[in-house]
Amino acid sequence: GEDVEQSLFLSVREGDSSVINCTYTDSSSTYLYWYKQEPGAGLQLLTYIFSNMDMKQDQRLTVLLNKKDKHLSLRIADTQTGDSAIYFCAESSGGSYIPTFGRGTSLIVHP
Amino acid sequence: DTAVSQTPKYLVTQMGNDKSIKCEQNLGHDTMYWYKQDSKKFLKIMFSYNNKELIINETVPNRFSPKSPDKAHLNLHINSLELGDSAVYFCASTSDGAGNTEAFFGQGTRLTVV
């Protein structure tokens, strides 16, 4: 199976909260990331969390990490149409710093 | 100044041709990468390279080869292009060492093989 897994699509109404989930397999993962890819553009780092943390909040973004279950989530509060994009979960571990990406979740925000 | 820049942005070519995509980073990073994003948006690593080591994803055909003239550049050469090579190719870079390894990406090169 893949090292990092995410659901492929999420559709939400504008103003609602979005929750994008990710699971990973590498127990030595040191950093876990969320990247955003807008149409026709490269990936940009949204936020990251170190593996000894279980939560990180940054304005409308909340990252939750369950290290025991190897589960990472990204919550976007008050989702806006400008949040429509593909969101990639990624991890890097102490052994190799090569970031490994999930397949990406396409977030569609409708009015 | 663009941190990671790649050229060209679009590349249309015929099957069987040989082509190159260039990548440059001005971040002083030690490691550079090439990723392939297919039509389903799946992002898969092809190569990672620093001045010490080239790591190749074993699923990448040997028609693909990275060339690094210096630390700031990692170009991707593709020989005998096939229809299945059509995809968006992203260059990225990270700094070495322990700590957060945020990857900085180029804007992508959309390769279409006809």
C-alpha cells in the first residue's frame, strides 16, 4: 500500500468547516505537512507539525496529529471559495528527509 | 525573486523525441528533486539529488536522467519520449540537516507528448 493515504475529494458549503484526513505508515515520521496546490501552480506549504505535538493552530487552520493511529487531519474553519484547491499531506522522517506525499484531496467549496 | 524556477512551463513534443526541463533554485538548498504529477494529480517522486547522493525511484524508466551542473541546478533529461510521459513535472528543493524540511516547489512544466 501507499505510504501516505488521503481521500481524493471533499465538497463543502462556503462558511462550513472542512476536515481533510490523512494516514501514514512510517512510525519514524518526524515532520508532517500540509501543502496546498491551486490550479496551474506548484505546491505551497500551508502548515506543518512536529511529531511530538498533537495539535497546532494557525488562524483558520487546525492540524491534529494522532501519532498512535498515524492519523493527521487538517481543519479549515469558515471555508471560503478561495480555499478550493488540492491539499497534499506529506511526511518526512529522521532517516530520510525526502518528503513523501499523499495523492492529494481536492477540496471543492460551493456557495 | 522566484525561489525555484523551472523552464519551460509548457512543452509539446512528438513521440520519440529527446527533451530537457531545466530547474534552478536560489535558496542555497542542498537537495533538489523531481516529481511527476499524473492526470489524477498523484504526485510521485522521481529523483532526489544532492552533491553526495542521487536517489532514484526504481520505478522511473532509465529514459529519464537528472543532470546537475552545480548545486543550484537540477535538469531533467528525457529520451525517446512516450505518450505515457505526458504529465506535469515539478522541481523542488529542501535544505539538508535535521529540522523542518519544507519543500519549495517550482510552478511545474506541463509536458504533452503527441
